[in-house]
Amino acid sequence: MSQIQRIAKDEPEKIVLSNIAEHGWHCVNVLEDNGSPPWSFTIGLHETWDHPEFIIIGRSRATSHEILKTLADDIESNSQPDLSDPNGHLLLGLKCHFLRVDARYYSDYVGFALWFYRKRQFPLYQIIWPDREQRYPSDEHAPRSFKEWQPVLGTSGLERS
């Protein structure tokens, strides 16, 4: 684990640094607001295990945390998911895909991670999950409300799914 000295200025920063020191990562949850979906993301995976960070949009805080914890536990035990597997990755019974997030979205979605990494580059992947009919946001038959609840922050081969 890399040890870069950081000084926390407030309680949230202290919590992030403490969790990363103790667990290797931290989960940030952003609550639903004014019709915008909630999202959760990791901080510390890249620093601790040289693995990309993750973001998941549109799931509950509890579900998102469980998905992110499952991935962090796998990464810690050297069982990293294949981020480019076209068949997806099973997470809590959902066949999810990973999508590299375009850097232009970082400031809107993972600002706290930008603080932590002090403007150093870090990779970020979005976890794309299906609706009840196993459709993804890129599916032309997926409902508009589902697509709006899970905005896609990059491009991938999911268009072929």
C-alpha cells in the first residue's frame, strides 16, 4: 500500500483517509436529489491495489455498497474482475458490465476522488447493470426512464449487447 501523506481538513476527509488506511478503500454515496439518481463510487482501489476505481449509478446505497464491497474484497484477494469481458461479471445475481468513464465526467461525479488523488490520473469504470428484463441502457428497447436513471458515462461494446 502506497503511503502518501495527506492532511484532512474536516471530518469527511478524516473518514475517507481512515477507511483507506484501515480497509484499503472508501465508498462515497451521493443521495438522490431533485429527480437525479443516486450514485456511489470508490476511492483508494487505485492507490492501494493499483486497480481502477468504480462508480455505480441508480442503485440504492445499500446495494451499491454491497456491489462495491464484493469487488473490493475480490481485488484484495487477487481475484480481480475482467473489466473487458463481453459476457459481463455476476454481481449480486446481476450480469454487470464495466465501462471506462470519460475523464470529462470526473468533476461532476467523483470530485472527492479528485481531492484524494490530488489531480493525479486514476482510471474509473462504471458498473452497468441491467433492468428486470436484462436490458442495459444501450438497448434500444430499454425504457427511457431506466436510461435516465443510469446515465452512461463513457462508450463501450455494450451497444452490441
